[in-house]
Amino acid sequence: MKYTCLNPIASVGLDQFTEGYEKTEKMEDADAVLVRSAAMHDLELPDGLYAVARAGAGVNNIPLDKCAEKGIVVFNTPGANANGVKELVIAGMLLASRDIIGGVEWAKSEAGSEDIAKKAEKEKKKFAGCELMGKKLGIIGLGAIGIQVANVAECLGMDVYGYDPYISVDAAWKLSKGVKHIKDVDDIYRTCDYITIHVPLLDSTRKMINQDAIDLMKENVVILNFARDMLVDEEAVVKALKEGKVKKYVCDFPNTTTAGVENAIIIPHLGASTAESEDNCAKMAVQELMEYLEKGNIIN
Ligand code: MLT
């Protein structure tokens, strides 16, 4: 197999996974492409290309129609970075509930002040928060990430509700015993204090969290989006943040609509940016390419 890599995809270099395979700089010379987040939509896909493997779950940076026309098989690595994303989602819920960011900024601004400890006792009221225990968490999408978030949230004492039209009650029960399986997503909007979305970006899911959904939500709801920004009508969310209906919007996809908006906690797409997740994705992507190019097997 001759492969090319459009952007760095493993923390320690790809060589440990690709031993015996030749790396080429040009896509024209390659049988397969490995890619992480680089957008491939404007690239000319050469005739000799057999496969593209995305080291990650979402495939919206890959021109699926163009690949299908040319018979190029596209792979992704579902689940390989789920733990990294799950940990950041939990951190997002905590950041939305405890004013860790405000407190840290305050302590920084007091650097060098001799009576910082005394001042802290006076100031800390400003940074008081709330706890996750006993709060209702709604998870939209019970795939690899959604289920892992559910399991940790239960350990934190949250009351977990899950919605996924593609998973049976039995399967949801087996994967995460405590999840209450909700059949109508509107009931998630009506019931939950925290709502996190973990679905792929499809025509049917684009702007799924929109004004109508927000209208159904409780006052002071926290919305978390670690899946794709286009799943949420962010203009509607910003309006709801300004009106005070939404308490916090935590999102792993920065853009001009939300960056800098008060009560929006915006993170620069760090969900899977851990050494472990990067290496798991890179390893799985290479294995998928080998299975296909050597044995004709298609996995993921
Ligand atoms: C994914 O699609 O797997 C995540 O967004 C992580 C990433 O793209 O780096």
C-alpha cells in the first residue's frame, strides 16, 4: 500500500502503525489517503485512488458523492476517540455549572497581590455555582460517545434521559442500565436541565436544535455541542443566551456567531485532541485501509 497523509494524525507519528507501507507526498502516487480534519472538498481526486480513511468519526470534510462516483471507499473510525470526547463533555458540564473560568481569571488578575487569600474569601460569592447531582441530563444520540457520557453522568448522580431513534430500548438498557429511553425528542427538550447532542451531521439533523426546540426547553437550560456546530441554529441559541432562557452554551466548534458571546463557553475543537484518541484513530484508520487493500474487507 502506498499512502499519503493530508495532515498529522497521530501524536507520535504514523510510522509505528504503517511499517512496511510506503508514504508518498503526492495524492496522485497514492493508493489511499489518511486524513484528520483537512477539508477535501476542493481537491481533485486522482483516478488511481482506492480509499480515504478519516481518523475521526465525522466525515463532513470528505466529498462523499465525489468518492462514490469514482468508486473510492471512505472509512471512518467510530468510537476510537469516544473516551477523549466524553471526558471533555463532562468537563463542559462542570464548566457550565461551576465558575471555574471566572475564578481562575480572577486569581490571575490578582497575581502579586499580598492579600489575595483575604480578597478571595470576599470575592468567591461571585463564582458560586451548582452541582450536577440530581440534575436531569438529556443525551441526543446514544452512539459510542453518548453512551459513555451517560455512564459517567450516572456515576455523578445525574438523572439520565436518552433519545436515539436508531437504538432499541433493550440495547440502550444493556449499554447503560440507568438511561431512561425517550421516544420523542421533544420530551428531552421539555424535561432536561442539561442537553448534549451526539449525532452525525446529516440533512435530517442539520439545525436540529433550533428556535422551536429552544421554545420547548426549560428556563436556564445548558446546551452542550461536541458533535458539529451545524447541528445547532446558533443564532437562535445566542438570542436565547442574551434573553437568559439558555444559561450556558458549551460548544467545541468556534465561529464568529458564538465566539465572545457572554455565557457561551467556546472551545477550539479539542474533543479528540488527546494523544490517546489521536493514536487510537490513526491506528484504526490504517488497519481499515490494510484490511481493504489487502483482503477486500470493508470495516466502518
Ligand atoms: C470526530 O469527528 O471524530 C471529532 O470531531 C474529532 C476530530 O475531528 O478531531
